[in-house]
Amino acid sequence: MTIQQSGTTRAEPATPSVAIVIPCYNEEAVLTVTAERMTEIVRDLQARGVVSQHSSINFVDDGSRDATWRLIEQLAEGNPLIRGIKLSRNRGHQNALMAGLMTVEGDVTISVDADLQDDLGAIEAMILKFREGCEVVYGVRNRRDTDTFFKRITAEGYYKVLAAVGVDVVFNHADYRLLGRAVIEALREFKEVNLFLRGIIPQLGFKSDVVMYDRQERFAGESKYPLGKMLSLAWNGMTSFSSMPLRWITIAGTIISFLSFGIGIWALIIGLFSNRVLPGWASTVIPMYFLGGVQLLSLGVIGEYVSKIYLETKRRPRFIIEKRV
């Protein structure tokens, strides 16, 4: 694991209390091992004075249908470091993560997935960055050797597309990050329902840095982000932080108008000076299907933005906490 160096530093604060937030959805296969490894990490950091004795490990159950919450309750009973938050229903990874960030207490929060693919050794490096003066520390993957060829190409393409449409994201960073208390309080001011934390955090403007790490194979269970959810997250990120798709419609409309005008001229010339084609067929069918398809696509993109406005105006809560242990 390598650490990118930051610039100037501030005075080192007192030993921070760290709250680790772990969203969980049907993670019974890996939860016990995750709790054991996370406990080892935190206790070691406490013993060496890197974090305070008030640090905690917080599992957020995102409406799991398996034994995840029961395991969290059992783990909390036998381990004073472990705490649990149960949402009333499944709200999605971003909302579950937000629930944890807005609920836990600590000078620092570190969010990490439950599948043990993120290098837990990067936690100490993140805390050291915080003590140097960084309020936001991003965990960034060194490489994608553990991904399939398709996953690697689509994931890297996803970050490039977001950057191309003006969304400020950190390349190869997911949701493994450290946030200082000042950042958490600033994040409370963001009331939007369509959450995309990878795009929101860079907008906050606090001093930030990155820690590079190698991602491991999933320890057990199945990925909770199949292709469909990945595409949904990508689209949500694009439409939540950029109006570029709407501009694409304007550009496409201008180009198509010129093309349609050209086709009209072509159809007129063919009709007046040639008898080799069925009169009116090409000039009717081609523009009709072409323009019809473009109009439906345009309405779909506009509808996506309208649906987001609709959801935001309702002001419904992003999550409801049912239990805490």
C-alpha cells in the first residue's frame, strides 16, 4: 500500500475517536469474519494510541432478508466496539451509508464495505492523513486486477464519462473514505433524495488527499452491485450532477434538423428528376422512424430529470431507523 503525500500540515489534533460505518445488505456469509478483522484493526490502533478508546464499529443493516441483523445483535452483545443500526426497509447502499454517517458519533468516520475487498490496512494511513490536516481522505484503488475484463473496462469508462460531462469524481474511488466531523456537519446540509456521495463529497471543498490500496477478492457471498445496479448508479450520478444530457438533446436536435432538411432536399430532387424510386416512400419512412426514435430518447432523458424533481419536491426521509444496538 502506498500513500500519496499532501502539502502543508496543521497542528496534530488529540487522538481522534473513529467511527467505522459498514453498510450491510444480506451479508450473513461474511459478517462474522468482517467483525473479527475490523475489531483486530481497531484494537491494535487503540493499543498504539492512534485512535481513542471511544472508537466504534457500526454496522448498518439495509433491510436485509437474511440473518444479517440477528448476527449484528449477537456481535454487539459480546463486543463493546460493535454497534448496529437497522433501517426499516431496504433503501439502497447510498442511503444506508448516509444513515450511518448522520447517526454515529466520533471525530472521524470511515466508510467501508462489508465484503472485505477493501484493504483494511489503509485505515491507519487515512487517520494519519487526517492528523496531518486532511478532512477528507479517499481510498483509491491501485489497479483492477481482481476485476473481470468487462468489469474493468466498464468501471473505468464510467469514471471517464462522468468526468467528461462535468461531474467531479475521484478516479477509481468508490465509497472507502475518511470524513472529519466538520465534513459530516457540512454534509447534513445536503437534503437531496437522489444520493450520489461520490459526487457530493468533492463539492464540499475541504482539504483532501488520497490513500492508494490494492483491492482483494470478495471473501464470501455475492456482489451486491451487479451490472444493473452499477448502471443505475452511473446514470444517477450523471443526471444528479450534470445537465449535459439535456444539452446533448439540444445538440442532437440541431444536427437532426439539418439532416432532415438535407433529406427533404434529396427527396425533392429524386421526386422531380427520377422515376427509379417509389414516389414518397423514402422521404416519408426514413425521417419518420429516425425522428420518432430520437424524440422517444429525448423524452426519456427529460423524463428522468422530471422524475428527480418530483422525488426531491416530496421531501420524504431518505431512511428510517427501526432499531439500534
